[in-house]
Amino acid sequence: MSIEVVMPKMGESIQEGKILRWVKNVGEKVERDEVILEISTDKVDTEVPSPASGVISQILFAEGDTVEVGKVIAILGDGVAASAPAPAAVPAPVAAAVPAPVAAAVPAPAPVPSSVPSSVPSSVPASASVPSSAEVDVVMPKMGESIQEGKVLRWVKKVGDKVERDEVLLEISTDKVDTEVPSPSAGTLVAVLANEGDVVEVGAVIARLSAGAGAVAAPVPSSVPSPVPSSVPSSVPSPVPSSVPSSVPSSVPSSVPSSVPSSVPSSAPVPRQSGARFYSPLVRSIAATENISVAELDALSGTGLEGRVTKNDVLGYLARRGNGTSSVPSSVPSSVPSSVPSSVPSSVPSPVPSPVPSSAPAPAPVLTGGDSIVIPMDRMRQLISEHMTRSKQTSAHVTSVAEADVTGMVKLREKYKDGFLKREGIKLTYNPFFGWAACEAVKLWPGINVSVDGKNIIQHRRVNLGMATALPDGNLIVPVIKSAETLNITGIARSMSDLANRARTKKLTPDDISGGTITVTNVGSFGSLFGTPVINQPQTAIIGLGAIQKRPVVRELDGEDVIVVRSMVYLSITYDHRVIDGALATQALAAMCRALEGINESTVTL
């Protein structure tokens, strides 16, 4: 059986990646999660693990090639008949790339010769609809490791609209991130199979595109079975539009600031980010071609998610700039929803979207008339509930507890925290020390850094450290520090601060919340001495950090027992007893305690 290795999506706006190096060659055996190549995007360089065990039978792209997200870059086989490497120039087969427009370019058919069977039609009616083979399915994407569904927030395109490849079709929300879904192919949107507000399972078809050149929203043939999941209501909009859309979408702002000159030479290329605004590769490419400056882009009112400037915004601006009709916009177009749902409580900073979009406000508490109030769970809380319950049903939970003397660590932090804040611009908390110590323990006892795949144990070579983070709405999320074992305490502190800030402003990418191998959670920050946290599936261990307290303890001094005051902390490790035994877990916990107790001014540099 062959298994395809595809170019992964490494962030919300990433549409391609460059192959830096093939770690494995054709004919080599690989294990699941073993690194097979290294790639580079405009945001990150990373390793691509194997999706399964097997033998590399084909490599479809060479080092240095730039490949679109989702394309097949290699093929794994079972090793029985591994083929020679395919030429690097041979592209991976992609169903969506079958060019339906070819049919439109074929000359009018000649009369059918008499030798041709009469069952073959002599011509194709001009009014015939685009065949289903020329249609491309748009599916609900998987936006994170544990994400099983997404909610449709807003359809940016309507049935009948023409779209380009990578142009935004709709906006969706999961319990972790809100994001835009780009079109997988150029064509015409012929069917929308999920309404705004619908919750759709990952992988379910939510729309169809016609790749035909002359397709004008033809109805889906009745012989094609509907891929709409049972959860999609019967009120799905008809795929036939009532009118042909305007050439310029209505979501494009009708005006731009008058302070921007009609033609400003671009003295420098547009950066990926200007201030708080991110510009996609497509927008930057158009800006470079059309000589649009950063100042012009910054002045545009974006219609994308969180005010992002889209391709249509830029094209609309170019059209108005060419006609000399630029003017100051009086307001954001009414067709564009606010990036901050109205249901966000006043205590939450305005950039933080609510877990429930404004189209479905969080249900209000219901008075029962007695001494109780019924508070319906919001969607994120329901998903957390399901995740925790599934974890308990999946793993055999056992917890071990140990105690560490962290007096040296406390003194070190107190001495350097002010200088650290001035130098790094972030506060020095205790969490980076605990994260570093957890990585040191995993280095010594890698058997706790595993996951389960059926009857196989997957040993992870990297420590992708999850850090449980409380959100302003009271919910919880676990962003991941990739390859945390390679970082020192300062590096872990930077990563923790960045991820925590982006988690609380709901700006994490799918990559930020996936791939964790072991998690730490600081229950002590709320005063708990220790806790027995639930394992974050598919991981098999989670470390609980208790409150640091000064306590009298017994120490030996010159052969005599003395009572001294020390800063002490309880640490717990909850582990999956299916694959981790008590001896292994407690030895790893003891190693973490030793690492913490060894922290002092002479051993650690901040």
C-alpha cells in the first residue's frame, strides 16, 4: 500500500514551501514521525516527519524546489517493490489540477464520421452544465491536532462568484483559532453546502467549485450524491445564483484615503508585516507588480479577517486609483462584519474574539426559580469537556508526586528579574525554569515522551513542550514550544511569553497548537499545592507544577540535623500506565527535581 507525503501547511497564510534537504533517500526505511526532509517557508524552517512507517519509494521534488501546500512530495511503500526515484521535475498528481478549461479551447466538433457508433454524440450542447469531473470539492480543513469540527463564520464569496486559487472563500472558527479558508483552485463557486453558523466536521465538503472556463453556477447533477453531512440543515442555499455577480465584489471598500497620492513609487518591497498588519504573499506580489507602496497598503481598509488587506482590496484600490476616484472612506462597508464579535464581555480586551461568533451569541444564564442558575456551556467548553472525558476513557491515569527544594532558583530569579525585563522586554516568571527542567528530565528518560498508535509506541525525538494557558474567558488552550530541548531558560521564556500573548488575543496558528509530545501545567499559580491533571491526548504524560512555599525542612549540617526555612514546591506527573510504568515516571520526576535543585547563580546564566 502506498502512502503519500504532502507539503504541510505551516501557518494560516502559507501556501508553499521550499525543500531544503532530503534527510532520507529512495529505498530507505523510515519509522512513523521520523524526519524525512527539511522545508522552509516565509515564516519558519522546520522538519517534516513521516506520516507512517515504510520505505521511501519515490521522491517527486528535488532540493531547492518550491512546492505548493497539499502537493504530494514523496510516496511511501511497504518496501516490497520500491521504485527508483522519479525525476525531480515530475509534479505530484493533484485532482484539482485537471484543467477543465481545455474543453472550452477545443474547436467546434466536426460532423461525426459514419464509422463512429451512433451512440457517440456529434456535438456538445452549448447549454450543457460543467461535468462533475471538472468540479473541485472544498472541505472543512483540519486546523489543529485535536480539532474535529469547525464553524462557518462568514462566506466571503457567494454562489456564482469567480475565484482565483488561494483567494479567500470563507472564514471559519474552531475552539482554538479563527481563520480564512482559501480556494483550492481557480473557478466558479457553484454550490455552498453549509450555512453561516453551521458546525461542520473536518473533512466534510462545504462547497463546490467548477473549474470549467464557461461554468456559470450550473446546478449539481442529481445523479451526484450529496456530500452534505447529516448535521447540515436542509436550508442550504441553492447552488443556482439569482444573478451574475459584479466584476468587483461588494466587500471591496468603495474608497481609500485621499491622503494617498494616485501614483506613489514603491521605494522598497512590502514586508510581511507592517506594524500590527500582516500582508500575505499574494498581496505583496501584486503590490510589487503594480508599484504600490507600504504607505498605500497601510492606509487601506482591509475586508479580511481582523481587517487584513485582501487581493480584492488591492485590486479595487488599483481600479479606483486608475480612475482618480480615491476618497476618504466614511466607514467600513456594512457588508463586512466587525472583527470583534459583539458577544465579547467588557472585561476582555477588544482584540480578543469570543469563542462564539456574533452570529451565535453565548446563551445567557437561565433562572430556574429556585436556588440554582442554569448556565449553558459555550462551544469551547463543550469541546474541552469532550476532550477531557475522552482522555480519561483512553488512558489509564496514574499520578506520582515529588518535592523539590527550589531556594536557589527563587534567589536567582529575584536577583535578575529586573535586568531581564529591561533586556528582553518580558517578565521572568518561574515557568521557564520548570519547562527547562522538564526537558532535562525527558533527555534522561525519553520513555515519557511518547504517544500510542494502536499497539505501537511512538518514541518522539523532539520535546515539543505543551504549556497549558488560561484564557480571559476562563477556558484553556495548550500552545506548543517546538524542539524545546534545544532552548535555554531565556529561549523558553521568550517562547512562552510569545505563545501566551497570542493565545490570549486568539492569534495562534494551527501549527502553534499541534504536535505536542508532553505538557506542563502550573496549578500552583492559583495557590494549589499540587494537582493531578488530565493527560492531553494523544500525549501520555503531563507535569503539574505546584505553588512555591517557604516551609521548615530538616537538613543535615556538620553531621547534625537542623531545621531550616527553604522554598519548596510539589511536582506531579500524571502518566498513561498503558505505556509508562511507575518506575519510569518517578525516575523522570526525580530527574526534574534534581535539575531544579541544581539551579543557582553559578550553574545558570540568564
